[in-house]
Amino acid sequence: MTKDELFQTIQQKKSYLCIGLDSDMEQIPGHLQSKVDPAFYFNKAIVDLTHDVCVGYKINTAFYEVQGNKGWRSLEKTAGYIREKYPENFLIADVKRSDIGNTARQYAETFFSRLDFDAVTLSPYMGKDSVEPFLAYKGKWSILLGLTSNPGANDFQLTATDQPEEYLFERVIKTASQWGTTENMMFVAGATQTHYLEGIRQIIPDHFLLVPGIGAQGGNLQELSRAGLNQQGGLLVNASRSIIFSDPSKSFDVTARDQAMKINKQMERLLSEKKLLANP
Amino acid sequence: MTKDELFQTIQQKKSYLCIGLDSDMEQIPGHLQSKVDPAFYFNKAIVDLTHDVCVGYKINTAFYEVQGNKGWRSLEKTAGYIREKYPENFLIADVKRSDIGNTARQYAETFFSRLDFDAVTLSPYMGKDSVEPFLAYKGKWSILLGLTSNPGANDFQLTATDQPEEYLFERVIKTASQWGTTENMMFVAGATQTHYLEGIRQIIPDHFLLVPGIGAQGGNLQELSRAGLNQQGGLLVNASRSIIFSDPSKSFDVTARDQAMKINKQMERLLSEKKLLANP
């Protein structure tokens, strides 16, 4: 998917919401547990009722790997289902991998060729050659961790480098943004760190940012959007638990849609405020 | 496995070699490709002929994920086989993951509880709360990336912090070593970076180091061992491709054993030189 196509989807749907399918088996409603593949069944229900009220889905592999090879099957089926039925949705494999070239090539093949995700999340710690194999895929995206939403962001990302007034996450973004283009790289910028978003936008005005941390983690949508939106949208804001697990009853999917629509109302207003809607 | 037990294994086997089961399907000998589960068959043959000439195995998940849920089955079977038949071998899941707490807990359950690995490799970029869920498992190990063996190590790991004469990887090791103990944490120190090993040993004299990069990546065993061995061994040196893929014929497993034994001869001499053998 190109950057233009992604922006068009944002304009059409008046939303930059990405829904995280962190489909923890212990939190999937009880009445689904007897299904042959509860995780897929759950995801399918959520996706069928939300595909038109979000612009993408983020699948966190941890919640599937924990179910072993069955979990991988659920992940493959979910990705395949979204790809086939709702191809306009941007599909992110949230894997936060990083490894040397020959290993990175395997991961790239897995998530880009075999499973046909649009994007993967990557940890930048191992540097350029751990990211390059992903950048070689045309139309696919590498989303590098910049500043994350968790308390541990303080341990290294927010430590000072030897350059005046520079945090490590800023050096990472400055350096890594040179490895690719605004057409194949994005950065993770945590929603709990809104006050740093303006600084990030000065370094990379034109890149898309993936912002996790609203909902369960407490980030503020209005603040982060005002700081993060650019002239092509430039934001994907992810919510996982607060959408998919807000209702343990049989109407979990209807409630998920309601939750997404609530966020979208805010997003439409924020897009309009920035004059980003084609037909306001 | 405790640190004492690991050292005893090193003394008994006169080796600190870890064999990397990077079982790339494209490199598995042709005559195995018709088996029901070629990767498992290949691994089993390698393990059956090398379990007594190494102290551990490192399974890189990338080479299994690329085969989808079948690959996960091969990974599970391989880990289960080593656990059951050769439990004295230290079993590492080379996953280089990092994520927020609720996700990290899933990964820890996957690799420590379900698959019963002794250790996982982790990227430190997301800080303490991305590592803590792993440290909660008694007798299990977190192996954090410190200084890696690839060219990309120069991009961030070898950049200067705001402290005099301090590289980022040194700050990572100083800080992260405080999160756990020498009984539940190790660090990755690349074999191609031997000249930094002495510095690492000054920061963490007592921690075990996992050293990848000999063999295909060209690291020098003698140099790295002289700098890295401590009074409890303190080193696990990994070789993957140079052992498991050195012979594409039907005798690939015999050749793998020969390759491991060649490395062990050097290791025995180096252990003896440091007076680390119980029965020299």
C-alpha cells in the first residue's frame, strides 16, 4: 500500500484508527471457547463488524505464539481473512523483531511474502542491516520503535546522547529515517509521550507514525493528534484491549464497533480541524 | 538451570559450544526434503550426534516461523526432543523480542512454560518492564542484546552517550545488569567485537555471555575466549551455519559432529589455559 492510498483510506473513512487484535485466549468471551478455533472466530466477528470503522488491524504475534502451532494457524487465518475480504485495511504484524541479515530475511519472507502483511514493527537496536531486508519489499512498510508508550522508555530511549539536547530515541529516528523513505518507513511514537510528539514531527514531518497507548494505556487522543497529524494524515492510532475486550458477553462484536465509532467521532473532528477531509 | 549447573556441564564436556539450529529449509540436505517433517528430522539427526559435544542448542525462531504453523510444530518437536532426551543441554530460544508488560508475559509463558526453554534472547530497547516478566521465572534466563556481531552494531550500540567514554551498549549492560542477577541474566556480546570484550568483563565480571559470530561471521575463538572466560566459565559460544550446513550429503550429521569436535579441541585448550577444568 502506498502512502497516498493510506491517506485516501483515512479520508474516506474519516478515521485513522487501527484495531489491535491482541486476542488473548483468556479474555475471549466464554461462549466462544468451545469453537474449533476460538481466536479466529473471535477475530472474524470483530473484523466483520469493524472493517468499515477503522483503517487497519495490528496483529500482535505474542498472543498467538502462546497457543503454539494452533495459534499460528489462527494468526494465518486471521491475516488471510482480512486480506481477502477487506483488502483496503492496512495490516500490521506487531512482532518487534530485530536480527542479523540472514535471519531478518526469513522474517521478511514470513510476514511480507507468505502472510502478505502491509507492515511489520521492528526494534532498531541492531541497526541498518537488521532493517534493510524488510525495506527491499516494494509497497511494504517497516515500522521502527522510536519512543514507546511503556515506563521502560525511560531506561534507554529517554537517555541523553553526546549531542546537545538529544535523546537516544531522537538519534534513532534521525538516523533510521535515512535508511528508507516516507513510502516504506514509519515510526512508533507512544501515546503516553505526547509532549515529545512535536519534537518528533520536527525531525520527520512527513513520515507516518504508529501511535499505540490510547485506551488501556491511557494516552490522550486529542493531544497526540494535534501534535502528530500532518498534511497526509500521518497518523495511525492503535487501540487494542479497550475495543476488543470491552464486553465479555455475546454482543462483544457490536460493543467493539460502538467503541471504535466513539473514537472515530473524535478523529473526524480532529481531521476536520486540520482540514484533512476531502468532503468535510 | 543454575549457573553452577551450567559451569559443571562446561567442565564435564570441556566445551562451551552452543549449536545454533538455524534450520533453513533451503539448506537442509536434499535427501531429507521428502520426509514428513524435514526440519525436525534434520535437527534430530544433528542433535543425536552432537548432544555430547556441545553444552547447548540455540533455536532461532525465524527459520521456523517462515514455514508457518508447520514450522512451529517443528520447533516445538525439536525443543521437546532435546528437553526429554538430553536435558543437560542448555536450550535457548533465539527470539530477540521486546514488548510491553502484558505482551512480554505472553512471550515468557510461550518460551519458558509451554516450550520449557532455559533462556530467551531479548532486545533491551524498551527497558525494564519489557524484561521483568521473563525474570519472574525461577531457573530461567534472559539473554539481553548488548553488543551484537553485525555491522549495524555501529549505528546505535557503538554511539556515545552523555557520559565520558561510554558507548550505548555499555550503558545498556550497566543498567540492565541491575534488573536481575548473575543467575537469571546473560548478555549477547558479538564475536566480531572481541576488542570490546575486556571492557564488558569490567562491567559484568560474573555474568555469562552468549557470543554469536564465530564460524560464518568470522569471529576469532581464541581472542574472544581469552577476553571473555571468567572463573565460572562465563561463556557460551554459538556456531550455527558452520556446523549444521558444512556438508550437504547424507553424512551431514557426522560432519556436524566433526566440526563441533574441532571447536571443542580449541575450547578444551582454552579452558585448561584458564585452569577451569576439574580434571585437566
